[in-house]
Amino acid sequence: MDNKIIINAASGMVNIAMLEEGVLVELHKETKNKAFVVGDIYLGKIKKVAPGMDAAFVDIGYKKDGFLHYHDLGPNIRSLIKLANHTQNKPRIPSLTRFRLEPETDKTGHITDIIKSGMELPVQVVKEPISTKGPRLSCELSLAGRYMVLVPFSNKVSVSQKIASNAEKTRLKKLVQSIRPKNFGVIIRTAADKVEVSELEKDLNGLINKWRKMLRKLKTAKVRQRLLSEVNLTSAILRDLMSESTTAIIVDDAQLHQEILAYLQNIAPEKTKIVKLHKSKNTHIFDQYNVNKQIKTSFGKTVTIRRGIYLVIEHTEAMHVIDINSGNKVDKNKSQEENALRVNLDAAKEIARQLRLRDIGGIIVIDFIDMKKAENRQYLYKKMREEMQHDRARHSILPPSKFGLVQITRERVRPVTEVTVTEVCPTCKGTGKITSSSLIVDSIENDISYLIHEQNEKKLKLEVHPYIYAYLTKGLFSIQWKWYFRFHHFIKLSQNMNMPLLHYTFYNKNNVRIKL
């Protein structure tokens, strides 16, 4: 598969497009120096404990306090609190490998048993602020690398379910068990498939060093201070989007180009050859790779698919609803059931792409076209699952209900990507109403009077939209002839299809535009 990552690094914003076989499947907009990114760790202060919600509200510097539920404290919250106190109060930074872990918390316990108002503790952002809600927080800290995720206060090693081979899972688990330090759990990522132990150890050591740097920062940190930026822009691009099938990374910013090369030199030197710098000043990088055109056709309320099929996508606070419409293009030689199945299968592929492209998370309800046969509904369910296999976000799909509805839950960690594909009409200014033609005629007549009597222009040409042209020339005694009898000058008219409806331009006898 030919996968490309196209990066447009404009001032203050970095736009990242991922193409699979030339088709836009993911679009990320990242603000430089953005705060409260998923994975960042802060020193937070408990502002309020809400026993009725079994949760607490934590101040980490955002305008809305972060939300910390009891289940997000993690089983080793007592060990985290103990380590944080030792780090801040003892002269030496404690080593986790020699640290005595506290007993795990009870799953059926209550937050008031552990958390008190005014307490300071490290917390990690697991969901960015969305709408009116503050960030969702967790005390179950984790540090993500290219091949693994490091989980302090744990001794468990688990392997990604997306690695198909059981033999490979066993190999990776044994290797990581042999190299991981005590009290550090590891989740082995899909990217670790077939990777040598030296690369795994290098990734693990890098994560352990990040953990130690965080503890050193914690020793002197103040409340609201960021202890660890889990991902910077460059590493996020490469760690999360790059795969073995990535054939090119094209970037239009020289500084970011060098950062990517330096990062790849450390983690995958063989991949540096696929990084390219877009140097053309005449062609925008997104235009050259057909990204802008795909953005304009892929966003908005209505998304058109081939053969007249289109989707209608609506967003609410709690969920997203997608409706499938077959349009008027159906195969007359096939039955209604066959046409419905064909339309639904085409829609399933586009819906899986839309979820990735817009990064839609939460609850998604899809209203497929009704099908009577159970085997067709099962086939559609299988197709939906196959298309969603390319999605990196955690998700769950339920089989179609008897009403043809498919329900999907998809991990939501940041706001939905929205791109405005409409423009404000330059004529009506978005009101849906335009000035009356008769008022436009009055405006034109005032300008004609000024040009003839004040500027002494003898020959005038007036260029207008075809609609206004027809209005001015209609009938035997047209407005154009009325002007002749009034001003004693014949105003030559011409029409321009590209001119906005209520705009007009005067030209003198030398065909030079007159500025009014």
C-alpha cells in the first residue's frame, strides 16, 4: 500500500494529512505549543471532591477544572501518592525498581477513601477539553513509545491484540519480560511486530529516562506545572502515523524537515530516505497532492459518494448520526434488496473513512437502508468491521438492529475535526437576501450622472452580470434607451458571467476601467 504523510506547517498551525493510495483518510490540525494535549502529565491540585459522582475536580491550569473519576485513579494510586511525597520531601529521588509498592485499591471503593481537597498529585490528560467540559484526567500514568507503552507501578506485560501470530506474541512477551526493570509494566504495541530485541530495549530505555526526568521536575514543581509533555509535534506525527507501508513524508517547512530527519535517525535510520522537503513556492503542498480538493468534498453536512449515493452527517453533544441515501441512481435490473445491499456496502467504506478523517468519537448511530434478509445484514456487519480494522482508535461495533441501525462507540480523546467548506456569499453577506434590482439601477444612474456631468466622460461602457444586463435591455423602451434620452449619451452595455450579481464596472472611451 502506498501511504504518504503530507505536512503543511503554517505559522501557528501544523496541518497533517495522511493519504492511502492517494485517498485522504486522516487529517490532523495541531497548534504549536498547544497546552493540555493527551498524554501530558501535570502536577494538579484537588479543588473539590464530589462523593455523589465518586469523582474529584482538579486544577491543572485550564479554565475548567479537570475531571478525575475514582476508576481513573488506577489500582496503584497509593503508590503514586507515596512516590510523589518522597520525591518532593526527600533529598534523593527514589528509584522505582527499589520502591516498595503499596497495596492496590479496591475496585468497589470510594474516592473519599483516598483523595482529599487540597491534595497535590501528578495527573495525566486522557481526553482533551471538549465543548464546555474540562480535560479528563487519570492517575494511572503511562508513557508511550514507538514499540511499547511504559506503565509504572505495574509488573504486567501485555501484547497488542492486533498482532495476529501467537508465536510472535509469545516471543515479544518473553523478550520484554527479560529486559524490563522491576515495577515497570509494559504494553507492547502493534508496531513491535518482528522487531529485534535491541530496538525494543532502546525504546524501553528511552521511556525510562523520560520517567526519571519527570521525577526530577516533580521535585521542585509548582501546582499547574507540566511535568512531562508526552508527545511533541514531530514525534506524534511519526510515532502514531508512520508505519512500514509509509512510502513518503513530505513537509513544507525546513525546520520541521530537519527535526523529522533527526528523530528518524535515532529510531529508524532506514526511513530517513523517505523524508522530502517541498520547495515549490508557486504550488501549495496540499494542492500538489490533491489534499485541498479532497478536504472540500469530504467535509460538511452532506458527503457525496459514487453513483449518486450520499451521506448526511449530523453532530449533537452526546452522539453523531449518519444517514445513508441512495439518491435516484439505482440499478433497474436488480431487486430492491440487492440495490440496498450495494448502497450500504459502498456507504460502509466511506463511513469508516469519515470516522477517521473527522476523528469522530463517542456514540455513532448509522441509519443504513433497510434490508429484509438476515444474511445481508450480517454481510454488512462483516464489511463494516473489515473497513474499521484500519482505524487506530479503540472502537466497538454492534450488529444491525431490526430497524437497520448500526451503533458504534469510538474512542474520543479530542474534539471532532471540523473544516468549513462553505463561504459567505459576497453579494448577500450571508443573509440570503439581495438588494432590489430597481435600487441597483438608481445607484448606476447616480454614477452615470456624476461621470457625465462632473467628470465630463463622453463615451461610457457599463459591464454588469447577465441577469442585470437582461433587466437593463428588456423591451422596446428599455432602461438603456431611457438613459439615452435622459443623459443624451448612449451607454454601451456588456455582460460578464464571472461578475458578482450586483457589481458593475464603468469603462471610458479607451476601454480603461474607471474607479469610483
